[in-house]
Amino acid sequence: MVDLTTANTAMSVLVVDDESGMRSFLKKALSRNFSLVETAGSVEEAELLRSRCHFDLLIVDISLPGRNGIEWHEALNEDSRRSDVIFMTGFADMDTAIRALRAGASDFILKPFRLEQMMQAVERCIERRLLRRENLLLRREVAHSHPHTLIGKSANMVEMKEVIRRVAPTNSVVLIEGESGTGKELVARSLHQLSNRSGPFVPVNCGAIAPDLLESELFGHLSGAFTGARGNREGLFSFANGGTIFLDEIGEMPLQMQTALLRVLEQRAIRPVGSEKEIPVDVRIVAATNRELLAEVEAGRFRRDLYYRLNVLNIVIPSLRERPDDVVDLVHHFTRQLATELGVREVAWSHEDLQVLQRYDWPGNIRELRNMVERCLLLGKPPADYWRSQLPVEAEVEGHGEPGYPVTMALKEVEKLHVLKVIDEHGGNKSAAARVLGVSRKTLDRKFKEWGLND
């Protein structure tokens, strides 16, 4: 059973009873364990409160003036039934009990009752609700499953792992920076796994959610808060209570949403869209970006106060080109993992294969390396052969009289010639060329700077 005396459930309760003494009694008892407890003496008062705030649990007397509790609950729409309901009555019969259960009651209590009876019923409801949350998070986890291991023995990786080990037990906000594909979510998961937090790890890609839906996704909403909001919905911050929420691509967050996030960081409470009341939450925030946030601040696209609030502890992930010694370990790791996932034979790559991979600078970082290993396993080609088959037609291969690059040419020179050729074929449009090459425009700009070329 859930220990309500110690667990910060970040849940809210509405007690609906026409007896003021019962309302006061239950509010006092429940307020010890819940962040928000409201009371109403009628269905009309209850409806008004529900229009202003989401309630996880409703404790409702069946005998209410006007419309009774069961009739009211039967009138609620499907989405709003996500609130668990405990019915109370002093005049119970079998027909009433059956009707209450058919109306979706989570429990049914006869008056007069001992406080212990009510708290046990509440405990059962919260336990079921937390189980539903865990199941939802597990489904999200399976849908986005990937390895959770930080691979690498290079000096900068050893240093980064030590920083993670020291930072993880704290509750401080962490900002993770690094190029796309370097494994920022893996670092965030490591921080959570090494922490003392018992709640779940909830990843959110801020750049993948429509700006007008992001606030509702994170904080939840009330029925009718906006067009299409047919019922109350909990946000991901509620699901992450007691755990860690990972805000990836934080640089993509709209300015209005940045203001709301700053309030959460300062108040440690969320306000669902359409609600007038805040709900306290115990959530550690880990954010990540592949942008230079300080440059975004100077450009007016990111709030300066939010930047400094997020940048309490900073972890910078090295790019794969900065740790070529780790390429071999990563290739072996991905080969074992993908062979199992794909149901193919595990391959032992040759020394030549591994040398080829170590000489490449991997603009797409670990993600690009993993994709390459997967292609090689599926096509049955070792990396060296695959690489040669992907080289563009540009020069005469010495002694063969057919197009290709000289076998004596360094891989970085081959890359440069290929990039310039693709850009030329697109009339100098680097954005179009970047899409064909499968890299970002920012990566091409960095390459030109390394090569000493002007735009």
C-alpha cells in the first residue's frame, strides 16, 4: 500500500457533502497528506471548483440537495471520469451500491465511518492511480526504448562520468550541452539512476511538441480550457512527481512557455491550463540543448533569467570526434546490441574496419555511428567496404580507369570534396545540401570554418 504519511503525491482532493461538520473533518484529515483539499456543499459548488482546478480524487456524499452524488457523477463526460470517486451514504441499500459502482465509483463507504476506513479507501484509490501513471510511463518508455549505458574510457568521458557521479545525488537543476547525437538523454538518465529519487524518469522533447500544446502537455489542462479540451488531463510534471523530468531541446521552447517554466522552477508548483490554483510538485528538472543558449539569450530568443536558473550545474558532452579512442568500444557495443535486436549474426569487425571508423570525424556523433553499424549488419557489409561503396564519383582511381576517389586520399579530404560537390549540385544552397547529406546547416557552417572557406 502507498504510505500517504510520507509520499508527496502531488494530488488534489474534492470533498462534496452538505454537512459542514463532515467537510471540516475530512479536510483536516486529508490535508496532512495531500497538497490541495477543497470542499463543496452542493453539486453547483463542486462544478464551480472543478471548472477552476483538476481533482485527482472526489469524495462525494450520495444524498445532496438538488441532484444527488450519483446523478452528478453519471453526468460527467468520459474524460472527466479520470478522477477517482469514493461515494458516502448513510442510507445504503443493495440497489444504491450497485448503481454507484456502475457509475464508476472506486469505493463505497457507509456513514458513520471511522477515519481509518476512509483513509484505507483513499489509499486504495491513490495506489490504483499511481499504478495507472506507472503503466503510462512504461508505455512511453517502451515506445522510446534505447540503451542506457554511457560507453567510453577516454579521458574526457571519464571526467564527465565523475561529474555525473558527484552531481546526481543532489536535487539541483542540471543543464546538459552537446552537439546533436552525442547522447544527452543517456546522461540525463544516468543522473536519475544515480540519484536518490524514487519517482520515474520522464523525457520530453520540447522541439517535437507543437508550441500551442506544450503547456498542456507539461502541466495538464482542465475541461474546456481550450478548443478540443474535452476533459481534465494530467501533465507530465504530475507523472514525474518524485522523479526527474528531462526537457530536451530546451532552446526550442517558446518565450511564453519559458516564462511558465521559470515560475515552476521558482515556486515548485504547476498550474494546469485553465486552472486558477497551483499544485505543488517534487520534480527535478534536467534540461538539454544543442544550441549555444547564451547566444540565444543575446539574440532575444531565450530568457536570460531562465538561462541562469537552468545553468546551476552544467555538463558538456564531448563530440565523438573529440574522443576517437571510444569509437571501437561503441562499435562493439552497438554490434552486440543491434545483432540481438535485428536477429542477425554478430560480426567481428576487422582491424581495417575499425581504423576507417576512427579516422572519420562523425558529424552526426554517436547517432550516426549507431546507424552506420545497423546498415552494415543489415546489408552484410563490413564498414570499410560500406564506406567505399558510399564514396561519391569524383576522380579517376589510379590504375583502374574508372571513376572514384584515389585510394591514397585521406578520409577527411574525401569528405570535403563530397560536401563541396553536393553543395555545388544544389546551386550553393547549403540548407538543401545539408538535408541531402543528413546533417544540420550548423554542421556545414562549422565544416567551412574548419576548412578555411568563406560562404
